[in-house]
Amino acid sequence: MLLKDRCESLDLLIMQSVNTRMKLSEKEKFFYTNLEKGYEGEVKFDRLVDGLNQES
């Protein structure tokens, strides 16, 4: 049971928008991919924890 839905961070939303509009530098791409991976990992973790709570 999650208390609050997870939403994308403001940084991630901004980088998604900027990525579609212009070519990112290598440093910006690295930052953007880390934000995406971090968010995806948090969502996967939430699903795992939610599954554990339902089994209990």
C-alpha cells in the first residue's frame, strides 16, 4: 500500500522537454539518463514493495 503516488521530478520533466527540442551535451545526456534510470528504479521498487504489502 503506497501512501502517495510517485511522480517524475521537476528536473526530469524539464530534461525530457529540453531533450526533444535540442541536442544535449554529453554532460546533459549523462544527467538526463541518470534521472530517467533513477525514476524507473524508484517505480520498480514501489511495485516490489506494494507486492510485499499485499502478500502480508
